[in-house]
Amino acid sequence: MKSIWSKVIIHVDMDAFFASVEQFHHPEWKGKPVIVGADPRQGKGRGVVSTASYEARKYGIHSAMPISKAYRLCPQGIYVVPHGNLYSDYSKRIIEILYHFTPAIEVVGIDEAFLDVSGCVHLFESAENLGKEIKKQIWDQIGLTASLGIAPNKSVAKIASDFKKPDGLTIVPTGKIQNFLDPLPITKLFGVGKKTWEALQNLGIHSVKDLRNYPDSYLESKFGEAGTHLYRMARGIDNREVHVNEEIKSISHETTFETDQVDSEVLRNTLLHLSAKVSQRLRKRNLRGKTIQFKIRFDDFTTFTRRKTLANYTHLTDDIYEIGKKMLEEFHPIHSDSGSERPVRLIGIGISHLVDEKGTQISLWDIQNEKKLALAKIVDQLQEKFGKSAIVHANTISLKKN
């Protein structure tokens, strides 16, 4: 990989994010034009469109369009006022999935992020396999599609992620950058706004290839520093690093069942599996946490969360699971009367209030759990070498088969 790529940058861009979340929560809206934004008020609304589903885009509707115009184009559309907290929750869950692949993440919006995966592509044999796995994990855990662009730098990766939307995966290796860029309209380049586009049009520059015919000195004389930027963008030159965002504040995992679940044993075993994933990620990053977070969603989409702060920081599966299990039993008693349980759609477990274990002193908790800590790290090493299915808790084996 190093002989082919200088770097491997991935741009993850969720497809029609707000509208897709709304369609996920309202399955009857799938395949229909959904417009998230201001109230159209029968065509008299004064706000704008925030996001339009791909079905709505067929009518010419796009983000930032006046909502009144959108209503004229598609009066039969489903108009939804934005649910910011819901979208934020989904965004956090998606970023948590991305952190499972690399810590080098730059979040640039609620629905997009850059990843520097230069050091971990070899674990998946190819950039394509890595991209497919990221898309699969987002779909399996969140139920939404993402489009990915993979390239040696940020600007080309971002252009690539928009190339085959929705649900796209576009890979642009180092030697193919110019072939990829040349046919594109200049509006695809970062930094080409309306005024720059008009000026370039007046010069007869319509495509990236057209732009490449002009030397740096000429573009700089016409556009100043922006001219040098255009010169570099047209050649796919971008040395910007992926700027890693602020430190992780929490780690969590959750799962949505394929069919709503009432079996207490399945719920407990799933919670154990999720707790193990959380604890392994903690140890991998040399972190410990103190506040356990539990989440449960029932078949009618009502959602509850619970938190409990421990006396000591931990990164052990058993500690996380035992607290989570008690919280689960609050909503789904193990010994309740048969048939009285509410069907569960989703459960999740996480931990916050994190500290770096390298900077903490050895405590009585460490001494008492010395054997557990040693065993956990051995298991981590074996799973890292032979795969995550090499060693699993006996109670979670059935989950792997389903």
C-alpha cells in the first residue's frame, strides 16, 4: 500500500442525512419525497429547505431553496420540521463507529468527516475492503447509507464521496487523480463559488482540464492567492492534514434487533457482547471510564437512558455489564410474567467520564483486579492477531450465529 499511496484519506458523507433519519423513523415515508426545513404553510412559508430526500430532489428541490418554491415544485411532498436532537444523536453514533477504525478523525459537520487510515489499510488488505466495511458497519448499526471517497488527500476524497451518491464508494489512487479530475466541472473544486465560477466562465474555463491549461502565474494575476489555490486544486495537490478533533468524551455501542426482542436471555447476552466491545476499545486506547450509560428503545420507539457513576475507573467487561444488566432489569425484569414484556427494538451500553490510564496511579482496584486485567489484555492480543471471533464469551456465541 505504501508504494501506491502517499496517504489514504477517506471522506465519509451521509446521504441526505436529515431526510434519511426521518425516513428511518417513519418507514412509510421511504421512497417518498421528504423535505426537512421550515413549515411551507401551503406555499407561503418564508424559511428554506434544510435537506431533501433523493426522491424530492427529482423534483428539483435542494438544500437552501426557499421552502415556498419547494412547495410549488412538490406540493405532495412530506414536509418535516427539523429534529436537531435526533440528528445529533445519530451523528454521535456514526462517529463512534468511525472511531472503531481509526482515531485520526476530523469531524467537519453533523453528517461528514475525514479519516486518515494510512496506518490501518493493511488490516483490511485494500482500501476498497476498508471502505466497504465502514459502509457496512454504518448500515448494520444505524440503518443509514453513507457515500465514501477514498484518495491520497482531503480535497480529492471529498470530491470522490459525491461522485456516486447515494450509497457510493469511489476510490482515486495516486496515479489516477488527474484522470478523475479532468472531466469534472470546475464547480466541483473546493473554493469555486459563484463569483469565481462566473469569472472562470468568462475566460472559457468550464472543466478542470480547461483550468489546467493556465499557468500558476496567470491565475495568480487574475485571482491573487486564490489563483494559486485553483492551480493546485486542478492538479489534485492538497497537503492539509486530517485535523484530529477534541478528545473522546465517551465510548458506546448499541444494536438494533432485526425483530423486536422479548427474550430476556437474548437481551442479556447482547448486552454482554456490547459491554465487551466497549471495554476492548477502552483498553486499546489506554482509557478508563467511571460513568456507565444504558439505553433501551421499545417497539413504539419510546427511548429511555440511565446513568450510574462508579466508585472507581474501569475498563473491564464485567464491571460495565453488571451495571448495565441492573439497568436492563429495571425495564425488562428477568422473572416477569411470561408475555408481559414490552418488545425491545434497541439496547446500548457506553461509558463516559474518561481518563488516560497511563497518567493515573495504581489503586486498590487495580491490585484487586490484577488477574482480570491481565486476562483481558491477553484476550485483546489474541483477538487482534486472530480476529475478534477467535475468543468470545460463551454466552455470546449464539449471537454470532444469528
